[in-house]
Amino acid sequence: MSDDEPDDLQETGSLKKAEPAGISAGSDRGDEHASPAHEAVTFWKLLVFFVPLGIAASLVTMSHSIINSTLARAPDPEHVIAGYAIAMSLLGITEKPAVLLRQTCSALVRDRVSFRAMRRVAFYVFASIMAAGLILSYLPPGKWLMGAVFGIGGAQLENVLNVYRILMFVSLFSGLRCLYHGLIIYNKRTFWLTIGMVVRLFGMYLVAQYYIRVHGVTGSSVGAIIFLVGMVIESAVAVWEGSALLKHKIPEKNPEHTVEKTGDVFRFYKPLLFSSFIAVVIGPSLNALLGKAGDGVIAIAAFAVASNLTQLVQSFFSYIHQIVLNFYRIHPGRVKRFVLVISFIPSVLIGLLAYTNAGPWFLNEVIGVGDRLMEEVIKTLRVFMILTLVFPWLDYGNGILMLRRETRTMVYSQSANVTVMLVSLVLLIVITPGWNGAIGAFAQSVGTLAECIVVFAAVKRGRGEALISGSAPREKSV
């Protein structure tokens, strides 16, 4: 692949107007020596930017391990862990609007004026999350909804509500850290995300040791308290570094940047939010329909183990869109080559588990999976290799859409994902119920492939429109 990529450079032209002063987008020919900016985008620079993001994402798994290992010491660990897990499932839904602030801030904030608009949007998001949390936790409709959705009642329902009353503050601090993560990532100081995660883990470990050695693990709320302390610590690190960048590195007003009002931010943010809520149905649908496979219990268990392993591997590569947001407009060719190099790594790692002796050893010795389940997990992992091949390029394509501020496309692409996944699930359960967990892996993989096709059709369409017009499109006002 040559450095000369006129089609890609047509895409970057739409954002030249939004570039901070002093950064050149290079020549129309895409010559790598056209400007100092091009020379600066080396493979090593991309790696130094990307690896800390991947490490921070991977360390999240360790934070949950600290909590689960602590709760396992409770007098009734099954009841305690189950209560915490149900409350965390609810948090996964209500925290989503806060997490999306990271991509939004990274894509839109280029000066203090745009950050103030971003901060006002964050305030509305935080207020909405807290209002939803209070309704779910304290008012009768919320209690009824939680009982109906999760099928729990009595003492366990009250236990889950107590846990969520703490976890809803996790959403608040999670959103705060994501807001300032956007500033940190755009200024290419991604090692601060790893530092924040490491400090968070240390703080969580200390709190966990306090409960284990001094106070005692008395209930599910202990897990929520450990998680909240960790999130407060990580958000404090992000706010500290982000505020320093805002004061010393970010100008008051970039005359070439158009984001100034909350409406500008909401036009980018709302499609991201809608698409994320569409994706919420994926997990429950998979588990509900897999229960109707040939051996429902084995199918659900095999899919859960294989899915967690796949997610653990993929989490390291879940920030490819940030590579696109921060470097694509400078040198699209090098970004594409970088993604091409790293995109095969998740498949190689899953392939080692699925096709070599490393898989059975890891599943048996580390996770403790028995022979019957192990066989199904390995079959499921082999199918999940499709997902690991597609996901990096989906994240790459989504990065281009965010760069162009065409986030509305993600609503359609996520809808395609859910539709294809559900149709595939139903058909495979009818035709090949004996696939068990592999049914879920295949359905999720082809759903993601459908999403990727829609995303790249939009990317290609935008490129074609630029070529037909005879020039790169002007930046859209958001």
C-alpha cells in the first residue's frame, strides 16, 4: 500500500477547517514528505499513542477480578455475587451515556469555547443519569421495572437496589473521567489513562483488603463501594491532568473551529447515544435464544466463557477509532497500514486458544472448565475468530464517521447488526441446534459484519460524493 492515497485524502479534506492552528494536513497528493506533520506520523508514534489506551482497557478486567475475589469471601458468596452482578448489568445500561462523552470530547473539543459547550452537555447527561438512578432506586415504578426485567423479588430485590444506589454514583464519576479523557487523548498524552487505571487498581486493592482483613465482607454493597472508590480515584487523575492541559495547552478560541454551542455537540452525541441503546438488546437476546438450543445450559455457558475471552482480547484493540480521530487527517495511509498490522493480532490470539494445546490447558488450569464444556468453548472460540477479524475494521470505519461528524450512520449500522444477529440466531436454532454456543458466536459475528458493511458503505459514499463534486467537501457545521 503506497503512501499516495488520493481517495483517503479527499475524506480528510472535510476536516481541514476544523484543524487547530499550526497543523498542516499535507498536500493534496498525500506525499509523506509534504509537511512536518506527515513526517511525525511514524509507526512508533502510533504505537506509543495506542498501547497505553489498550493497556488501560485491558486493566478494567483486573478491577472486576478484585471485586469478585473479595465478594467470594462473603458468608453467602453466591447470593452476594449474584446481587452485585445484577446491579452491574443495570449500571451497564445507565452508564453508557456517560462513557460516550470520551469519543465526543476527543472528536469535537479543540479550544476552551468548545470545551465549555461540551461541559454543559456533560452536565445534562449527569443530571439525566442521576434522575434515572433515583427513580430506579427509590420510586415504585423503578422497583417494579427492575423486578420485571431481572425476575427477582423480596430480599434479593432490596439487595440489588442497595447496590445500585451506590453504583449510580459510579456513572457520575465515570462520565467525569471520560470527559477529561477526551482532552487527554486529543493531546496525545494517552499514558495518563494507563497511570489513572493503575492508581485506580491500587486504591481498589487497598479498600478490598480493608474489608477482607478488618471490616469483613458483609454484602453485595461492598463490591459497589470498592468500585466507586476506584472510579473516584481514576476520575481525579483524569481531571487533574485534563485541567492542566486546558489551562496551558488549549487556546481560548480556535478561529477555524465551528463547535461553540451545546446544540453543536448534541448533533454529534445523540446518534451515538441512540445506537448504543439499540445495542443493549444484543446481550439479553443472545442469552434468551441460546437457552432454546440443543443443550441450552451448555450453550449459554460455552458462549459466556468464549465471549468473555474474546472480549478480553478485543478490549486491547477497542481504541482504534481514537487513532483515526487523532492521526487520520494528517496521514491516512500510515493510519490504514497501522490498523492493517494490528488488526490480525486478536484473531491470532484467539486462534492459539482455539487450535493449539494452549486452549485446553488455559481453560482447564486457569479457568477451571470441565472436558464437556471445554469442547463447546473451543468450538465457539473458533467461530468467534470471524468477529475478531471484523471488529478492528468496524472501529476504524466508525472512527472515520466520527471524524466526518456523520454519527447518524451509526444508528442504521447498529440496527443492521441487531436485525441480522436476531435473524441468524432464530434460523440457526431451528436448523442446527446442536451448534450450541457456536450459534451465538456466529450470530454475533455476522451481525457485526453487517454493521461493518453499512459503515463502509457510508464511508465509500462520502468519498464518492467528494470525487463527484471535484473537490473535498467542506466541513459540516455541527
